[in-house]
Amino acid sequence: MKIDLHIHTTYSDGVLDPIQIIQTAQECELDCIALTDHDNILSWGIAGDYVKKNDIKMQIIPGVEINTIYKGFEVHILGYFMDSSNKDFIELINVQQKARIEQTHKIISLLNKKAGLKIKFEDVQKLVAPKGSIGRPHIARAITSCGGSANVMEAYAKFINNNSEVYVERKTVSPHDAVEIISEAKGIPVFAHPIDVDIADELTKEFIDFLSQSKKFCPHFHLSLQSCCDETLKAMNRHYSVERVKELVKYINQKFALCYIGSDIIAGFAGETDENFQITKQNLEELNLSKMHVFPYSRRTGTIADKLPNQIDEKTKKERCSILQELSNKKLQEFLNSNIGKEHEVIIEKTPDKKTNLLKGVTSNYINVLIDGDNTIKDTLQKVRITGFSNQSERMMAELITK
């Protein structure tokens, strides 16, 4: 199944409207997408109606990205599957929209007074879909359009960065409020971009504590590490250290029993020496991860990384990927073995396994299992005990625990 769970439309800072998003997703052969506009849910209905009218076999997950402030830092909280009729959730969206409009009016006023620009609120408003979420991207475009800057990036740097004399912080909810409201609206809250937030250590631990007490949260984490060598991370412009990663993984494992922790790793980034790679390998061996998604570094024309010296040849990239993939396979095997004999909740899927014709499902900690049961339990939540590995499938075997 091909999915994309973080998509913005013209109802916030995206460049495509909801219908164009659906059409692009079709071209990319996606089976499932989530529309997660900033502080806005108006794209849901448009996308849903279009899919239904044109009989498109694609799942549209209702999502949102709530912009919050925590101790002066902007923190984004993603939410999925919310009940859009929930009163507190509706109020949250309304509060966020009002705050965006007030912030925009104040910034425009300061731009005109202190920077000598001539921008009207309507100049910004027309750059977003009707009743969409206005933000700094739209203000930057308006600045560029009126000749105040050569491009959007210059507009950010010159006028509306956090330290600018014309920037006004938006009045918004806290991350904890957003998580609570999303949860109460029967949604699933997700900490967006956690590794890039300056106060991520403190805030992440608070969220982990919160999630460890939640009955709705599935203990499945995915950390986009990219590398486990500080020198390589610095070259990648990643703002965290290996030590920080180790502390985070250790803390997650302390709070959740048999937690699945996956990660993305890039092998052969520009300038990655043999020593750098060995450091990454050694640190990954020490990390209690469940699986790694390993990719060779792929150059992209026009990027900063493409212009870096000491690019790695394809043969070396392939060799390094092979080594890390072998390590990933070993970690996954160890993780699966540790779950044998353990009890888990499983969502029984509607369609049986093609190879065995047994019922199939996924545990709360992301293990694919086969169950010998009747069709009456399809599409239900069941408690199972994992018994071992299947000889006919890549899935594990599990038995139902009768009440």
C-alpha cells in the first residue's frame, strides 16, 4: 500500500487545491492520503466529494496540523481521524483561524509603517483558498509581489523571521491542549517534526509520558534519523546529536514494553568517510531499534548536498546499504522473537491472507500476524497471543485469547 499522511492544500500553505491533490495522488498510484492543512479542515469535504463522485478507490484520511507554541517555540501537532462535529475541536479550529487573522493584520500594519511597504490584508488573503489558513508563506509572497523582496526566502529573512521588528507571535494553544482536544475528538495526535524542535528533548519526554498513559496510543514510533554519526549529521544540516537520539530511544523503551521503533537511515551521504560509516554502524548496533529503512543517498540537482565535495560512488553506497540492511534484519528478528508468547490487541482485517487464507491483522506494536479464526471477527479488535513464525508467510502466527 502506498500512502502519504502529511499533505497540505491551498487551504493552508500548499500549492495544489484538494482536487489537484487527488489527481496527483492518482498519478503517483497512492492508495491512501491524509489532508493535514494548518489549522484548517475545509479540504476534507471537497476531496471526499470528488473521490465519491468519480468513484476513485483511494482512502482520504481527515487530518490537520495544529500550530502551537511551547515556551516561545513553535510546535506542530498532527491529528488524524477526528470527529469534525466535536464541539471542542470545532472551537480549536475557530480559535486558531482567528489568531492567524489577527497576527496577519498586525504584521501587515508593521510592514507598512516600519518597512515602508504598501500591502493590504486582501493582498495576502487572495493567496489562500477561501476561508483558508493565512500564514507567513502568504505574507512572504505578498511582500515579493509588491517589490519588497526578490523572492519568498528573502522576504522571510528580511522581514518576517522570528527576530524581525515587524514579526508578531501568534496567540495559539499549547501542544498539550492540542493533543488533548484531538484525543477527545476521537483522533490520533502525532508530534510533527519532533527531532527538529529546539526544545524537543523536554517536550518529547512530556509527550511520551502522556502517550504512555493513553489507551488510544499504539506503541509504534518512527524516527527519521538519517545517520548515527555526528559529523555526517552536521553535514546533512540535522540539528541533533547521536547522544540525544540514544537518550530518546532509551526513554521510549523505558516507558513502553515491546515498543516498535523504526528509523530511516541514509548510506553514502556526500563526504561520509569509511570511519563515519563505521561510527553509524556501531551506534545503530547499540540502539534498541526494531527495524531500519535503509536508503542510498540520491543526489538531487540544485540542492546544497549535490554541490558538496567527496561524493560517494554508487558501488560503495550499495555495499554500505547492504551492511545496514543486514543489521536491520537482525534487529527485526530479535524484536519479533521478543514478542513470542506475549499478548497483544489486533485489528482483524476484512480480507484474508492470500497465501494461507487465514485471517490477518496488525498488533498495536506493528507486527503482522495470522490468526486461525472465523469470518465473524473480521474488522474487529481482538486479543491474541503470538505463538511463533509462519512457515508459509512472512507474518507471525497468533492465537485468539478467548474471554
